[in-house]
Amino acid sequence: MTLRFSNDMADVVAIRRHLHENPELGLSEFNTSDFIAAKLEE
């Protein structure tokens, strides 16, 4: 379980970095929504 968590954590950090590098105003998070939806479909 720890190994899987380590692998997932790298993905979480990459997602967080992407979101912080591409900020959007509240109630206008269209690119953020598309990005998260694409990640959930992977």
C-alpha cells in the first residue's frame, strides 16, 4: 500500500502544480473543470 501511495503522491503533486500554474477566477473554472474531468477519466 505504501508503494502505491508514493506513486499516487507524485501524480497529486503534478496536478496541484498544474492547477496553481493556471489559476482561474471563482465561478469561472472552466479549464480547471475540464482538466479534472480528464484526469478522472484516465
